[in-house]
Amino acid sequence: QEAKIMLKPIERTINISSGSVIKTKDGDMEVAGFSLSINSSDPFGMGTSAWVNDREAYSRNIVKCREDEDAFRRYARDLQDEMIAALAAEDSGEVDS
């Protein structure tokens, strides 16, 4: 009997980055940055990171920078929720892989 060949489930890995940018006389300056990496086969293992590029500018704009980071994390959680729902649907047989 011949083995059945089928496409294995397709995985998506998404990397996203953003940051808090202020306008200066010399142009835009990214004060803080944020990044996200998530894989559709294990969305619970989502990794996020944040960093400060300019401590003085960050300190002066800390409220706005934190609001930006919160908005980025909300976006990340929404993406994670979509992937968790898709994985649950796949596991229950609701979605063909």
C-alpha cells in the first residue's frame, strides 16, 4: 500500500517592530523601540522586547512613550489572540490545513 502524502500545516512566523518617534529640527528621532516575534504553531511563545534609544528624550516624553508601548502590546495581544483562535479551530477540525 502506498503512503498517503499530504501537505503539513503551514506555519507563519511574524516579526513586527515599531517605536516612539519625536520630531526634531534635524528630523525624526526614535526615542524607544518595540519588537515582536510570534509563530502560528506556538502563539503562546510570543516574544516581545522594548528598548530606549535616547534616555534623556525618553525621560522627557515618558508618558507618550509608555502609551506607544501599550498600544504596541495591545496590537501584539490581538495578533496572538487571532493565532490562538486559528490554532484551536485547526485542532478541533474546523479548518482544513
